[in-house]
Amino acid sequence: MSNLKTTIELSEEQKYLFGLMENTKQNLFITGKAGTGKSYLLKYFKEHTKKNVLYTAPTGIAAINIGAVTLHSAFGFDNLKDGAKYYKLSQEKIEILRNLEVLVIDEISMVRVDVLEQVNKILQFYNYNTKPFGGKQIIVFGDIFQLPPVVKTREEQACFSDKYGDIYFFNSTAYFNGCFKIKELKKIYRQTNRMFIDILNTIREGVLTDEFENILNQHYVTNIPDSIIRLVTKNKIREEINEENLKKINKKEYCYKAEIFYNPNLKNVNRVDPNQYMCDFELKLKVGAHIMMISNDTEHKRWVNGTFGTITELGDNNIKVLIDSNEYNVKKTDFIKYKCYYNKSKGKLTYVPESCVRQFPVILAYAVTIHKSQGMTYQEVVCDLEGCFESGQAYVALSRCVSLDTLYLVHKIEKKDVFTNQTIMNFYNTYIKSAS
């Protein structure tokens, strides 16, 4: 994470929410449509708060994106299993849970009901406090219409539905007992075209009208340049598209293996999960390949996370890319997984690197999964929505694009591709829409 302070001013609604976060102990659910600045507000809070805050996210990629730790790392994987009766945490993690003032959870839509229940119980247990979440302030960020929690089996789905009513975080007793104040960011920054915003708003709620279906399908094309990234539903499709396009380039292939480092001062840290990182552990490239940058160039500001380019030169230890008619030498970047500690002498929570994956901050940009695109912004994008299997997938994919004019469809969109869960709709209509 960069140490540079954010220079952009907050909007009036963001300033108001920052005040609630910083100056009250109110539990908050900060939500809003895609592109309303939720991530920016979180980043700003992280840089400017004076509170002791534990920053968490449900997945490794989401955690690394905000310089946080995963919920399972902070609270213990086994401890977060549904119905765990005995908790096992190291003393250092117990100190964190006792001394934090605020727990932040990003991408809350992906947090399962049983996980939030266990977070509540663990905080109560280690703080000797029966108040919701052990009396700590909880701030969650996310959009319930985006990607849902992962449920691996039908048996899990049936169990959580019977026990809690459904799988979503807001089905937990802890959430309702926590008296969360819901605050919805309204202003959309990613898109400006009113028609496109209206289309996305209806799709967000699982509806595709005949009019909007016809408008979107005007963007169905058979010939799409390889230079435009394609969002796909499954990882296997992503791999096949990237490999197929790389093979088309009649140039020497280079393979760059990531360097992996572990903090020697930490115990029992000896493995990393490639699925928790946006970068490729074995990055295969050729001159002429289309790529996407996956980190911000904070020092020189030549690119941001999501900028596209073309490989112009490759060597054993160097990569050059062409971005907007400018050629740049790209250095390896450290993708860091953090560990949180409580510094007793300073009375503050501190974050130290646990492990580091050093790799060139580029990936092949012919295709990426919709899951890994959540939180990204693209100037132009190709959506392959065939086989949408999760609530919110179509919405997440389409809303990555800044303009309807630069949105392309591989297959014509159908009403069956656009859906949301009725539990989500009920919660939205009862608690979010009514509060607006």
C-alpha cells in the first residue's frame, strides 16, 4: 500500500459518512450502486482515521486490494465454521480483538451469514462483553446486488436457509442486534450517460425490460478486437481465451515466475494461495500481447490498476509496455499480504507484511473472470454473459464499463441472464430503498 495521502476531495455525502465513521460509535452499512465511490471512501478513512481499526475482507484479492487481512486470518479459519463451540486464537490475535475500536469489513455481499454470526460471538467472547460484536463499532462496505457468498454444496445452502433464513450476512441475528444504520451513496461517478445508468439500475434489481434488452443487444457484435478485455463467467474460459490468443502471436514466449517471500520474524508462514492474488505466479508473455496493469504506479503515475497496454519488449528480467503511445519499462511489484498486530507501547493496531509475491504487475488482458473484475473500471469491455450462474454476475460485468458506447456483447443478452435473489430484493425494499 502506498503511504501517499489521497488528494482528491470528498463529496458532501462522503464527508458526512466519514464524520459518522470517525466521530461516532454507530454501526454502519455503507452501500451504493457500482461506481458510487465506496472504495474511495474506505481508502480515505484508512488514511485519515485516528481510531484503532482492523480492516478485513472475505477474500484474499479483496483484502490485498485495500491492504487488509482476510476475515479467516483475523478470526481463525476453524473459529468461523458454523457452530464452532471452542475458539483457538494466538495471544497476539486476541490482543488485536480486545484493543480494536472499529472492525471494517469490505465486500460485505460476499460474507456468509454464519461467518458474521461467528465474528460476533468471537468478539463477545474475547472482550467479555455480551453486547453485539463485543461492543465494538462495525463498519461494513458493499452492494448486496453484487457477487454473493460462496456456498459449496446444496446441503450447505439448505442448512443455512433452515437455520438463518438464507445465506446472506443480513440474515444473521448479530446484524439485526447490531442496529446498523444503512447509508447509501447516491452519486455515480463511473458512468455519466443517463440511459446506461437506468439500464444498470434495473439490471441491478434483477430486471431486464424489453426496451433495455433491445438497447443492449444493439451492442452484440461478431467481430471484436482482441485488444478489448472480455469478462467471462468461469476461470476455465478465461484461461482458454488467454492461451488461445497468446498462441496466435508468432514470437518467442517468456515465462516469468513470481518470487515469494515470507516475513522471517513471523512463525508458521510458509505458503501462499495463488487464488488470493490478482497476479499470475507463472506469467507467460510475448511481444505484441495485450495486457492489463494490475497495480497503481504511485511513484510516476504512468498507469493505474486496470490500464491496458501492449507488450513491446521482453527480456529475461525486463518488460516494456506501450500505453497511450508511450513506452514504459515495467518493474516488478510487491503484492503484499498483511498481518495485523497490536502494538502495546503505542496503543495502536499495526499492519506488517506476512508474505510477499513479487511479480510484474501485468496480466494477459484478453479475458478475466467477472469475479476478479469486481471493483474494476474499464473504458471499454466485452461481456460474455452466457452461463451466468450467480445472482448479480450480469450486473457486475456490465457495470464495469464507463460507457454504453464502448460496451460489446459476445452473445445477445437474455432475461434469464439477469436475476437476483428474492431475499436480497426483500431486504433492499424493506431496509435500503425505504431509508433513501
